[in-house]
Amino acid sequence: MLEAKSLRKAVVPSTLIENPSPGSLQSTRLALNVSEDPYSCLVYIASGCDIYKLQIALEGYSSVSKGKESLLIPHETEIVDSSLVNRCPHRSEIQSIVLAEADSNGCLILGSVDAYGHLIVSKLDTPGKDVDRLTYSVLPHDYGIGEGSWSGLCFSPSQWSMAAVALSFSKTIDIYDQDMHIRTFRTLWYPTSLNFMQNIVNGYGSSILAVTEGCQLTIWDSRMKENGGCLRRICGSPGDNFYAVCSSSSGNIAVGGADRTITIYDPRRWASLSRWMHCSKFEITGLAFSTVDPDYIYVQGVDYEVFCGKWKESNKLFSFKGDSNWLGFSKCSNKDVLGGWCDSGSIFIADVARASEADN
């Protein structure tokens, strides 16, 4: 069983960001990574055309307080360090930022995409200090013509140089290998979330992409020529759009959205394994499987709430709430550390582990 080790709340200095830009419904403007020495969390947030880096200490607070219905009560903490990330500038509002591990040396890849699909990728040292080690910029395949909209970004878990960029209004998914354009998928509806599958049959997860568009979950394969690369379409309830998709280390796929329901699919049979009906009070806009135990999933909703639950049993374990709308929310790629940024300027960091480890 999982248990929250700590929940911290810090406030972004108003001298750094006075008025955050509003963004979109999807909370995709935060990325984080955990440093072991010292034990702290590097949080990257995007507002307007800029990215900011914050360092929050994770040491101390061995116990966590709980209120009604297992609602976690945050401990106030301070931001150790904050700065503006010096890198290639965007010309329109950044919509999504993502962190990925590049190699065994612990180097990180920071990617960002703006409302017109302009992609910028930088290679960082482990402390996140060096942003000039490797930087490349990719202009949108359609040269940014048209109206700006939400744009999504994800890296392949087995090949960091491969990235997928989703443009909502143009209904396209562009696949890149570093700065080289590989392929374009054209969706039927506006894409709202995308995720490379971590583990798929025959080990081809790096080429298979799960996308939510409208009320459909679509699976795309960059190696396939038929059907424009679309491997499968799975329809949900008409009119209830999906807003979030994620995959687990075991290969299962989770989707959620306007119907406030989480559905787990088995990609070996493309069949539903579980449906957690109305688990959230409002629309679901963020999902992440636990790294410690993929039988658990983290769910983020429009009503400021984030909760952890066991999806097989449709059972909530614990939850916490932000103090205003989420501008960014993410989970660390290799640890159960969650981070959320509210438009009030508050940042919440939850550290989760197995119950036996949380007691230590």
C-alpha cells in the first residue's frame, strides 16, 4: 500500500512571476525532477513565453497530517532558489513543458512547446544548472500558420530524441527525431493529451502513441502506413471528451475526462480492464500511474483536488487540494513525487512511498 510521506506548500515569489498567464484547461505547464543530494525537488514552470526554475527542499517532515476523508494538510515551506531559465525564447505562450532522463549519467532533457507548435529542447546537467549543453529548436511543420491553441508534448521513454507534438486546432500530431521531422498524424477531433506507451507487445513501445481526441482514444504507430498510421480507435461516451491519457510500466493505458470516469485498457487485447465510475467531482484533466506500484493511479481534477487510488478496487487512498485553479501539474518520471502549481502562486509537492518506507 502507498502512503504519503509529506505534502509541502511553497509560494512563488511575486518578483519572479507577478501574474501567471492563464494557459488552457489541461495543466501541462509544470515539470519536476528529484535530486538526491541534497534531497530536493527541481520544479520548472512556464508562464507566458518564459520558463522558471524553482528548488524546494524535501528533507524533514517525516509525518503528514490528515483532515476529513484522508485529506492531506500541507506544511508550509520556502523555495530555496528560483531563477529564469536562460534558453532560446518562445514568441507565443508556452503550453506544455516536459522533463525526461537522457542517459545513465542522470542528464535531463527539458522540452517546451508553445501555442503554435514551436518546440525547444535543452539538455541539462543533473542539478539543472547547464542549459547550453545541447539546445535545438524545431519550427512547426506548417510554419505556425493559423490560430494558436493548446499544444502537447511528450518524449519516448526508450529514446529521448524522439518527441511528439500535438496541435489542438490544426488536429495534427508531429513526430520528431531531434530536429528532424519524421511524420505527421492527422486526428479527426481536437487532440487533448498524448503519451508514448511504455511497454507494449513485442517491445515496440517507442513507436506507439496513445492520443485522446474528442471522446475517442486513438493509438498511432509511426511504422504503419495504412489508415494514416492509426492503429486503433476506441470510442467513449459521445459528448464526453477525454482530457488525459497515461500508460503504466506494465503497458496498461488509462484515460479520463468530462465524464469523471477512469477507464483502464489492456493493449494486448484492447479491452477494458476496469472502469472507476465518477471518481472525481469534476472533469479529469491529469492522470499518472504510480511508479512504485502501477496498481495505483494519481488523478487530478478541475476542482483543485488530486487523489491517489487503487484502480482495480475503485478505492481512494488519500487526497490533497490546491487553493485555486491548476496551471501545471506533473509527476516525476521515476519517483512518486507529485507537483502542482496554482494561479495563486502556490506550489504543492507530495512525496509518496510504500507504507513500510514512509514510516522510516
